[in-house]
Amino acid sequence: MIPAPRLFVLLSLGIPAGLGEVAIRLFWPANTNLTEQIRFGWGIYFCVLIILALWDALSKKRQPLLNIQRIVPPVVPVDQWVDIKIRIRHSFASNTKIELFDQYPTSERMEGLPVELILEPGKTTSLSYRFKPLNRGELSFQSFHILQTSFFGFWQFSSIQGNSSIVKVYPDISRIKGYIHLATSHQTAQLGIRLQQRRGEGMEFHQLREFQQGDSPRRIDWKASSRRQKLIAREYQDEKDQQVIFMLDSGRNMRSKDENLSHFDHALNALLLLSYVALHEGDAVGLLSFGGEQDRWMKPVKSVGGINQILSTLYDLQPSTRASDYLKAAEYLKAHYHKRSLIVLISNLRDEATADLTPALSLLVKDHLVLFANLREMVLNRALAEPIQTFDQALGFCGTFEYLRQRNKGQKRIKRMGVSALDVTPDKLPIRLVNNYYALKRSAKL
């Protein structure tokens, strides 16, 4: 229990009476009758105020508890604002003022709390605030902290009410939703996805559909168009039932951050988008994480519903502070899976680790088609674009340029091994992976 501002205000009203008594004693010392009257009135005022304050403090014992319910969306994506709804039921007989604060995980972001409410008799009060989780995994919300104002408003009673709850924060699937929306209207080019045409083998007839803007005139089926009195196009599909296996680096290099997300989180978002695309194309998707505290292996699964299994496997996985062992991961995959697959290896390779990666790639390319995506910090591009005005800036520019030159040489060595290699910033990774998946799929190399 703490004093409310109203009590301090009422107590401060006695100050003018005290100053008046001092003034009378200084300037009219003979007028003792007026002094006594002021003192008597001052005493009566404070006696009444103390009695009311004590009675107001005891009124807390008669106040019922609140029934507070926290309503959280079933899937909370990382680094996205979501609305947390709160519903309050009560049995107060009169209007009651409270201040509410939800004890959310302090490492995350929040807007809209604390909030002051007037609880009206017989009514359920609803409110919401915005919450942005910055970390995946399980987040714990503790009980609510309530400041309840007493009947006369002299006191605020602090209490912890309501239940705690666990919220599962998943990787951001907004790109998947955008892909689904555009794919249904054959507008995936708006995302930057290029559905390249392929000549020769492997393109099988799939179905007839209405001709749409952007379709090649060579796809028009003139007989079907004549029968239906509108343009009908032939739709083809690539070979299905192929395997895509992600090898996701969970070591310390993936802890680097660009914008609000680590490279590991950017890699997860890209992995999910490509997984959905591959599952939608009829391929099977599996994954192996390595370099983390608890490495995870999931055998390839099929059907679009498999994306839920991938989410459940990876949603709480975090990068470790350990160095990644590429060769050990490649040997594990070779021992646990033998069918020829497209291996998508995602990492943040530094110059000193190139020698560690080479033996792993040599082992993988013997049995699989390998796509290596090497994440590059966005700050490197910005460093080259900044104007040079001082000697230190010139040294920084030269150091960055040399680092990227050596990095480019490493990428060329990897490509000479027969590996498709990408050197890409995290923000470009999802679309680059999807485009390269389509290119490799339509090359008939699998």
C-alpha cells in the first residue's frame, strides 16, 4: 500500500494554515484569538483527514480480486508487432480506478503499458497493447501487476494477480504468406522470384488453365481455346519427388546481427520460405543444424503441411558460441542419409574457416548437388559506399575492400569444386535461395 497523489494534495492544503499562523505571530502578536481559531481549525481538518485515510486503508480488505485473462495469438512471429489482448472481469459495486502493467519478458519491446482504467460495475473491461518479441523460443509472461486506487483515492494497493503464461515465438513467416498470396495469382515476380523457362527434358504436362498476362504465346492450346471460346494455356511442371536438405550453421559466426535480427534468424526465415516453395513443388525437405549446443536432424518430409514440422523443430533453436565443425556435419549427413539430394548449406564463412569448409564440401559433392549460401554483413557494403574524408576512413575503406577481395577469392575456389555458391547479404538471402533452387531444379542436375 502506497499513498496516492490525492492524499499528498490534501495534506499540502494545511500548509497555508500554518503559514497564516506564522504571519499572525509576526505581524499581529496581540491577536491570539485568531491564532487559536486557525490552530483549532487546522487540527480538526487533519483529524478528519487521518480518520478518512485510515478508513480508506481498511476498505482494501473488502475489495474482491480481479479475474484477468491474457489472450495471445497462437503463433507469435519474431520481430513483428502483435496485439496482446487483456480481458478483466470483476464484482466491484462502484467505479474503481486501477493501473495495470503486464510483466512481459524485459528483453522484448512493448507499447501501450502501463494503462489506467475505470472498472464499471457489471461490465467486462477489455484492452490491448502492442508487443514485439526480439527472440525466438519460449517467452514467459508473469502475472499482472495491479495498482488499485482506494474508495476515497487516498491510497494505491499494489498486488500481483492473474496467471503466468508461456508464449512460443516462431520465425517470421510473413514471406511465406506473401508468396502464397502472389503464387495464387501467378505474380511471384513481384517478390523477385524468377520462374525460368527450361527447354528440353523434364517438363511434363500438368494441366490446362486460362491464359494470363505474362504467359508465353507458345503455351496457348489452340484446340482447347477454340472449344471454350477463350484463350487456354498449357501448364507444365518440373519433376517432383526430389530431396532438399538444409544444413544450417548454428555456430558463433551466425550470431552477427543485421538490423534487428541475427544472421541465424535471417537464415531461418530464408529456410522457411524455400522449404514451403520446395514442398509446394512436390519435393521433400529435411534439415540438419550443426555447431549449436544441441544439433538437430529431421529426415525429409513431404506435403505443404510439413512446414509445421519444420517450424516445431527449429522455432527455439539458437546459435551457440562454439566454432562450427563443417566436416563433422558432412560426415553425419553421409552416415544418416544416402539418397541424392540438393544440399543447401547456409553459413557465415570467415577467411580463416575456408580451409575447414573445403573437406566438407568435397565429401558432399560426391553424392549430392550442393548450394552454399555465404552470408555477408550489410555494414561492409555501407562502408564502401561512404565518402572518404579522413585518413582513418581511407584505412577502413582499404581494409574492407581487401577483406571482400579475399572473400571473393574463397568463393571462386568453392565454385571450382562444383558447388553453386552465393555471397549474399541477409536481406537478399530468401529470394536468392528460391531463384537458385528453381534454376538448379530446371537444370536437370538432380
